[in-house]
Amino acid sequence: MSTLCGLGYWVQGFRCFPWLALNFHMAHNLNFDPSTLQLVQSSASLPMAAKPLYGILSDALCMAGLHRIPYICIGVLVQILSWGQLALIPVAGQAVPALMACVVLGNLGASIEEVSKDALVTEYGQKHRIKGLQSYSFMALAVGGILGNFLGGYLLLKLQPRTMFLVFSALLSLQLAISSSECIGLLQPEGRNQIRSSQSITDNIRKQLSGLMIAIGEDTIFRPLTWIATSIAAVPVLSGPIFCYQTQYLNLDLWVIGMSKVVGQLMLLSLTLIYDHCWKQIPMRKLVGGIQFVYGTSLLLDLILVTQINVDVFQIPNEVFALCFCGLAETIAQFKILPFTVLLATLCPRGLLIQFVAALLPLGWIHQLPIAHPVDKEIKNCIEEIEGFEELLVQM
């Protein structure tokens, strides 16, 4: 299981490798303007909004007695089909509708895989009474992001984007082979001939949705979810226009852009290690408030670059400024999810809260834990376990 999930999170972080090539392909080969590039990126994130539904489906419909690993295999296979088309079929990467269809399909597969993988990791932590496994997930993501951005910035100078898509498809194929072998090894004999009626599946889905809505109605759940969802939804993600500005107007070298993201991922890895060892003891309100302040301040760095204050006032070259500071806002945006992920996973181990949060967070890094018991018992257990959250709110 450690190999399966460790490789999965590493590959998830390594997805920046083909995306860097895709952004370059759209900005330079297809000459997309910033608004079109942002449209493609925003459309690609649409499947992330339905992650709770994938979690509910994986609970209601098991395959050969397994709820998680088969869906991981399906998600990886869908990603292979998406990136493989971009690599092997030229027209798929030229026409905007075909390109958008491929990236949406790829993110659909990634969403299904992430939901199942996150649930598998959290269930493992519950079973073995290990807390804070989400921190190790972030570490694997950061390591994959470091290598992906480093290689992406370097290889874009030597390879065509389609070649990089093909390399990532080959890596996904390796992940699929490992996941499939793990799935075959865990097949339950009674699950091979398991047949579930459509009525029972429908009833199970209906019960889980009903339980989810009841849980959301609790004030102790609704208020923190509203805060974290609003704090993310209120800030637009402008990575597409910033990339176009850096490459088309400032003419920054692709290696500089890749290394700026490597610096950001190194910061994410460092922050995750510090949080896991030191910051868990800090009161939640003080920690989140500090992170939000740093995040708001870091957003001004893009404004400084666009208005060229770094050159006119501080005499900092664009290359140096982009390398050191342009990845900070993205890094903080990723990291600020971690405290809430750990907190909600601890307070509601059955997963009702985290499923709902995943529907609201465009980053899609919240870990889902689909329910697997009768709803009335689930709601009672969940409400009892989150009573301590009111005490946390008072302390904050």
C-alpha cells in the first residue's frame, strides 16, 4: 500500500511536468491570448468540483470486493488516454475544442484517482491509529513537483511538448501496472462473483447524500467550511495570464520559470515538514490567520512584477524576481489547505465534512473519506466527534 500511494502522490505532484509543456504549447505554438489560456485551465478544473460524487460512487459500487484501488486504476487509465491523445494525435493538440476535451478528461481521471487514494490513505491511518498522514502526502506531492518543474523547465529547451506528453503517459502506464498488480493481489474471492442490484446501489447513494446534507446543516460544520471555501473562492487563480506575461512580454527563459516553481515546491516541502514537527501545537486561529496574511501579501508580488516596480524601484532584474518570488503565492495557496485537512480528518474520520469541502475547493486537495455505514449511525458519530470543534473555535 505504501508503494501504491507513495508513487501515486509523487506522480500527482509530477503532473506539473506535462502541464508546463501544455502551457508553453498553448502560449507559443498555438498563440493563445491570456484569456483563452485561462479559459482552458479553468475548464480543466471542472471535474474537481464533483470529487464528492466520485467518493460516494466508490462507496456505493465496489468492484470485486474492493472500493478504492479499482478506482485508482480507472483514474490512471483515463489520464493515459488523455495525455496519450495529446502526444500521438496531432489534431488533438491543435483545435481548441479537442484540446479542452483532452485536458478535462485528464483532470477527470486525476480527480477519481485522488479521491480514492486520499480515502485509502486516511482509512489506513484510522485502522492503524496513525494521525497526520496527510502531511506525508503533501511531502510526496512536493517532491514530485520539484522534480517535475525542474525537468520540465530543462527539457522544454530540448524536446517538443508532444514528447513530454508521451513521457508522462509512459510514467502513468508504470503507475497503472503497479496499481493493477496491487489490485489483483487484494482481490477477495467472494468479491469476484459479487452482484449488487441497481436498487441497492441507488439506495446507498441516496442515503449517503442525505447524510451529507444533514451533516452540512450543523453550525459547527458549516462555519469552518464556509470560511475556508470563501478564502479560496474569493481569490482568482491567474496562473495562465501570469505565464503568458512572463513568456510573451518579459521573454523570460523557460528554465527560469521552471526553476521558480521548483523554488516554490521546495518551500512547500519545507513548510510541510515544519508544520508536521512544530506548527501543529499552534492554536488554529493564530496559525490560519498568519497563513492568510502571508498569502494576501504574496499576491502583491505578481502586481509588483507586472507593474515593473521590482526593476524601477528595487533594481531587481525580472529573472531574479521571478525565480525567487513568483512561486510564493501558489505555494502558500497549496499549504493553507493542509491544517484544515488534518483538522477535519481528525474531527470527522468518517469523511462527511471532507467530501463537502472538496466540492468547494478548486484546488481539490482536501482528502475525501466516503461513508461506509448506515447514515443515522454515521451522523450521530460525526456530530459527537465534532463537538470538540466548538471548543477549538472558542480558543481561536
